[in-house]
Amino acid sequence: MKIEIESKKPNALMDRTEVNFKADHSGEGSPKRADVKAKLAEVLAVSKDKVIIDHMETEFGMGVSTGYAKVYGSTESAKKFEKNYLQARNGLAEAKKTKKK
């Protein structure tokens, strides 16, 4: 899998960099979020716990996924600003279970 950074936008107020990326996974299935997160962290030279993948979309039949990620300056900033469900998806927090009535 190859990762290409399409755009980077610094956001000093939130202590993060917002990244649009394209993942080429020709000949393979849709990549797992954890695999893309690890590869993105490697390309951007940061640790995996600072990368939050917001969303990814795979184009039908193309072998290419596009996505949006946020790279925080620290893990504490990520936990402070990100929603709980995104923290759970990216492995920073436990998913909250709600009780049925």
C-alpha cells in the first residue's frame, strides 16, 4: 500500500495538522483503518497514537481510498478535542456501551 499526501493544513488553535490523503491498494482489498494509520504515521514521521483517521472512502473497482486524518501534537490534545466514537475507532479510548431500556 502506498500513501500519498494530497494536502496538509496546520491548525495551531487545536494543536493539529489536518491531512487529506490517498491510499493506493491495487490488487488488495480495502485496507483496515489500523494499517492506514500505521502507514500514515510512518510517512509523516509521527507516532501512531497522534494520528486520528476521521473518514476513509474506497472508490468502487479502483483500488484507491481517499481519506481525511488529523495529526495532533500530543496524545492529550487528541483526547481533549476528538469525539468519543473517533477515539474508540482509533484505539485511544474504550467504546462506551449504553444500556437498553
